[in-house]
Amino acid sequence: MKTFSRFGVQIPEILLPKGISLGTWSVIACDQYTQDREYWKKAAAAAEGKPSTLNLIYPEVYLNEADKEKRIESIQRTMGEYLKSGLFSAEEMAVYVERTTEYGRMRKGLVVAIDLDKYEWKPGSKAFIRATEATVPERIPPRMRIRNGAQLELPHIMLLANDKERALVEETGKIAKLDGEKAYDGELMLGGGKITGWKVKSDRAIKRISDALEKIKDENTDSDGNTFLFAVGDGNHSLATAKAVWDEHKKTLSDSEREASPVRFALVEIVNIYDEGLTFEPIHRVVFNHNPEKLISFTAEKLGGKMLGFDSAEKLAGFIGDKTAAGARFGFIRTEGGKTSFTALETEITDLAIAALQPALDEFIAGDSGKKEDIDYIHGTEDTVLLGKKENATAILLPPIAKDSFFQTIANRGVLPRKSFSMGEASEKRFYVEARRLF
């Protein structure tokens, strides 16, 4: 297999099902809809009696069920059955992906394998491939039990490339479409949208990948020689699990075996952070059981800036959401005695706003005899505002995430606090399509 060792990227042997509808084969990432069992029941009904990636993954909504071991045994047994049955065709290639979601947004991606020795999730890492959000170590061992010994891996990991010139994904995609050989094409399960994949295997397409990686490496290497090639956008704990499994497994191998081991690699989709179809949404905060005035005053003192008042949630949200603002803005909604107040903190912070806010919130809660569960993480402005209209709560709106400062913030400050951002809505997350041999 073609491996660009300098960049930690490999053109893998990809397995695709033969003659099977994507609507039953392809299932959304296992870490979505973790509070929605009905979604997964509908997925099971849609896939019933047919070969499906649903039978090869462990939806996290069921992670705390008593039948965990039986589920893992069934997953690994089904992997073997699918391989023996001749279900898959195998081909050495990357895949250029165009995904149109139910919201009408079209996102482009490039499916390749990456070298886990080039990736690190721990804070302070200067690895080629770095985590973007804090990793919870306790979440890794249960996932290792699923991956260890698995004959197949299926990717829901999405890596971000800092590629303003669109040299990697987009230019490779143009060549793949000119070459004209589709890998798959169809509608995804349960309204997940449409997806088309083109095979990337011609000499000119592979050269385009190599040239683009060289360009991105040059543009993302700092004065000390540290290269920040890719950032993990989705699937951080899955990639951390893959690394943990590899770190254990490689102890049993000789040097030559390590070089060739499939376990050393993980299948991912690379997406350009500047892709117009990739939406970055902030995850807002709500703090419960703490005095709103004290919290707001503490935050303002820590972050600096000036306070402004508004007479409606709409005006506050518009002020916070202004993408032309020079510095980060934070909106506060709190209700006391039946009266709701709307205020904003306008700062000169130019890094990602959450990187400054979360440490201040953690410090305040810890010093105010609070508990970690006193804070919640909310998607969407409307839901956040509604929570701020409840007594004994302080809702905090965060500004839009600036793509231009994303990589630089992580390079300068390290990983972001957990639940810092969301790449699109739940239904826009990656669906499993491709597979790769593992153990």
C-alpha cells in the first residue's frame, strides 16, 4: 500500500459492500443520538434482515447495558461472517466524498488512513495530528474492548485540514471526478441525506495528494519546526482508542512487523476547515444553582471588557452572533423574580471564545462550593435562551467560531475544553460506509 510516511498518511485497501443499498448498509456515527433510543430502534428496523454497518458498531446509547459483552462478541462474530461471505470488494484507493445533508449543505471529504504514531491526544502535544478538545481518559478502556481483536474498522473520525487554497480535498476531488469511477452513490438512512464517493487511485490523483500534503505541511510548520497537519474534528475518543490499542499491540511486534501492521493505522475522512458545507457551531453553557450576578461579575473580571445591556433576547443574540466583531462577545440571560435580563460582555479576546470562558467558569464553580454537574452544554441559541428564562440559571451565549483562528488557537493554547464546538447537526455527522481490515 502507498504510504506517505513523512505525513503519516496511507492510501489503504478499502472494503465496500457489493450490490447493497446505502440506505440499509450505512448507519450514523455510534456516538450520536446517545439520549435517543427511538432513533436507534428505527435504524434497527430499517436494517433488519440485511447486511448493515449497524451490526458492526456499538451505538453508545447502549454502552451501559448489562449485555455489553454479548454485543461485542456479536459485533466481532458478524465481522468474520461478512468477510467470509464475500460481501466486500477490496481495492487500494482513497475515496473522495460529497455528502449533501438534509439541510442542503454539501460537504467534501477524502477518506484515507493515518499513522497513529503521528497522532497524540494528550495536552501540549506537538504531533502532526492533534486533538482539538479535551479527551476523557476514562472513556478509552471500554472502547478498547470493542476494537481489540476486531477484524474490521469502520470510520466516523473526521480530521480537519488547514487548507485555505483547497489543494488537498477539493483539487483531489476534481481529478477523481474527471477519472469518473464512482465507489458508491445513494441515499443515507433515516433522512441522513445523499452521499457519493469517487475512487481516488490514478497516478495523477495520488500525486495531487502528495503535492497537497507537502504544501499544507510547509504552511503549517512553526518557527520551531513543529508541524500541525491535521486537527481532530469528530471522533476524538475513537481515535484515542485506536492509538491506545496500537500502543499496546506494537509491544508484541518486531520492528518490521510494526511498519506493516494494519493496527498502526486508522481510517478517517479529511475535511477542509474552509469547506463552505462544514458548519462550526458553538456549544453554549448554562450554569445552575449559583448566583447570576456573582457569576457574571467574576467572568467579567477574569476576561476583561465592558458590559452592555439589551432589551430582548433577539438583540442580544444578534450582537453576540456578529461575525465582524473584533473581539469575543459573551451573552448572559438570567431570570430573577420573574424578570429576565439580557447583558453582554464585549472583550478584546481574539482566540476562540470558549478557550477563555471555560477556565473562568470552572474556577468560579469550584470556588463557589459548586459541582461539575452545575453546568450544562446546550446546542442552539433558542434552547439556551429558554433555559436562561428559568429561575436559578445563568445561560451564556457564545459567539460564532472563527475558522481563521481555529488552528492557531490550538497551536498556541493546546486542546480546547470539552464540548467546545459542534460540526453541524447530529444528522450531519459521518455515516459508516467504508471498512478496512484491522486484526
